[in-house]
Amino acid sequence: MSEAAPALAYAFARQHGLLLLALGDGPARVGMREGASPAGLVEVRRALDRPLDIQVLSRDDFDRRLSEAYAGNGLVGAEGIGQGDDLDALADDLPATADLLDAQDDAPVIRLINGLIAEAARSGASDVHIEPFESALLVRFRIDGVMREALTLPPRLAPMLVSRVKVMARLDIAERRVPQDGRISLAMGTKALDVRVSTLPARNGERVVMRILDKGAGARPLEALGMPAPVLAALRTALAQPNGIVLVTGPTGSGKTTTLYAGLQALNDGSRNILTVEDPVEYAVDGIGQTQVNARVGMSFAAGLRAILRQDPDVVMIGEIRDPETAQIAVQASLTGHLVMSTVHTNDALGAITRLRDMGIESFLLASTVRLVLAQRLIRRLCPHCRQPRAPDVLSARLMGPDYGGPLFAAAGCPQCQQSGYAGRIGVYEAVNIDERLRALIGAGADEDALAGAAAVSGDWLADSARACVAAGTTTPEEALRVVRQDERSMPA
């Protein structure tokens, strides 16, 4: 039997701190958690009917191996997804007709929902979409920012699946006319998962989106984000300022919140009072006061921001500036000696200036408060196991220029990347320092084109950064063009 073979029941292995590591012709090798009682070894010896070779493991090592061994079993602690079950097998277990008087008919639905979440977590999916249509019920995963179909089910199953998700998220299962939001806390081995649930009424039933967050991942340090050295240096310089506004821009799912948390981690040395207002709180960070928006009770970004400014903060992080009131309070906070960090949904760094002007912020206030604007995107990384060289074509000439003669690679697909040709994502960035020249233009009300001509860019524009990834063989021209827009200032020379 292979390493970390899960031949013992998961509940028994976790309770007694025993894990079957290998089972060959000789003694069975069993890992024993440090400090565990040896009483369970008697039952293991009886069940395996052979001598045991005991290996004592530290608690962390035991927990890691236990999660790896039973990862195929899905969500532990929930009603069982058996070892070896896959989504197709779970779907086949669903009854042909649902008897509303037979509660046992719920069991296959429970296993299927658990299996969907477990499979999404194993695949690295950020979201699970349950989408009812007239002819089918589609289940899709968002992996590396791209939707992939995971399962197709009969449309009659939609009410059962949606109701089960609502029960898990503690939502009103009788209310199908209005959107609802909730969350589910789950465990997958020793990995804690936080699942945010959103329901939306649609023509053929309710659509459900489940966003999966691995609580154990935690916030990443700035050095782990893959920023070019000039961008990282510009961000560190801005974070070292005693006051002002640092903005991170980009569309939904571009990693803005991850960057903000990394910046907070760099500032979280115990010498500052750091407070946040977020929707929702995605990572719990010791040493930082985190407040969650709750629109149902009137706790908006603006209300939360007003409140935390009375808590004597040094650094304030706002999850998103999305309305004029929040923007006004953020500017006033920076003028009164606070370092404010936030995100804005714009296409590039300089677009943040225009967006804040549209919210009613005076140009002279922007000029005196904004210190740095960082724009970012996430681009899929080519799978190193199956990428293939390719010849230049129209797309590569459009991105890299007609005279580019460097290497180009294409996505092929292999078992390592689930036939997608990509594995993971990397960030591309542009950072605009608001220096004296740019500050004068902003104060004078200059438009984006004028600002771009004078912008002090640390590193490259977004498109230049994407081109560098293509030239390094990290991604494809198609992926770069999908994520990063082309405009006059970013065209290849």
C-alpha cells in the first residue's frame, strides 16, 4: 500500500492519533501522534492482523499527513463522502424521483453538496456556481479566474440542492423571491474553510454562488506577491508615510485585498493601532482590529469608518471606496494624520483619480492626500510540465510587436494541470507615484492623458508587465490580452 494510505476510519485515526503510513508484506508502519495514548494500537493490531512498526510524529506533522491521507474523503465531519467517490458517482446516487415524505432522500443531496465543495477546494477553485436553466442544472467552478464546467444535472434537482445550501448557510429556505447572503464554516481534514453563499432569484430558479476561502492560508507577506523590485520599493515607501492615501485598483478577483493585507502585515509591528472596515473580513489577523460591514443594521463602510476614526487609529484600511460619503471620510482621515489604505474598481492606476473626482472629491484634496496608486491583474501561469513552443501569429504580433523574435509558448494540457494548460496565477502590476509634478497636474484638474504623460511609473505599465511575462515564457499572448487592455501608452515600441 502507498504512503499515507487511509485504511483506518478517519474518526478513529483523528481521535486516537494513529495513522497507517504503509502496509506491505511485513509489519504495518503506523504513525502515532506525539502524546497520544497507545491504547488504540491494540485495535489497530486487531484490525490489520499483523505486527506494527510505530513511528512517533509531531502534532504538526501528524495533522499534515492526516489531511493528505484523507483528502480524497472530502469534507470530514459532514455526512460522509466515501473514499473514492467522485462527482459523477455522487450525482448517479441521486434518486430518480424525490419522495417528499422520505427524509432519507436528502442523503444523496447532502453528499453531493459536500462533494462539490470538497472537489472545489481540492481543485483550488475560488467559487462554485450552481446555475439552473430550463434544460439542465449546471455546476461550474472558477479556477485561476476562469469558469470550468464541473457537473451537469437534471433541472428538477435544482430546488433540492439550493435548499440544502440554504440550510447549511442558515438562510430562509421558504424565501425564493429576494437575494440572500450567508456563510458556512466547514473543515476538510485539518483545513478550515469559510464558504460565503449568495443566492439570486432567476427565471428558472435560484442561482447560488459559493465563494471558498481557506482560513489556514492567511495573509501573505509583501515579498511573496511576486511584485517587481521597483513596484515593491514604491509600495514600501508609501506605507512608511505617516499619512495619506494608498490605493490598489483593479477589477473583482484581481488580488487587491491580498495586497492590502500584505501591506497591513508589513505595518503590524505592535507600534501602531491598525483598524479595518471590510465587507467581509476575509483573513483574521492578530494585532489588527477588524470590523465587518453589515448593511442590514446600517453598518456601512461610511458608518464603520466614522466609528473607527474615534478609536485613535494610526492606520485605517477600508475594504473598498464605493460611494461619495466613504471617499469624503477617507480624504478627511488622511488630512488629519492617518494612513489610509483602500481599493477602487478602475481599469488602471490613473483611473482612480478620475473615479474619485466622479465621487465629488475636489482635485486639490486628491493632490494633497494620494501618495501611491497601484494597479494589478492576475494572469494564469503556463503549466511547466506541458507548455509547448509556438510560432508568432497575429495575436502575438499585436501584443509583442511585429518585430519580436523572442520565445513564445502555448498552453497544451496534461494531467498535472487538469488538461487546462495553466497552473496557478501570477500578478502584473503598475505603480504610479504621486510626485510633485503629478500633484500639480492633479490639482489643476488635468485629464488622464495629461497625467499619463507625466506619471512617475515605478516599473512598467500593466501591458508592459504582461509582455514581460510572455517573453519569459510564463504565460501566453492570449492570456495577456484577455486580462490586460491595450491602449496608446502601452503599445510596444
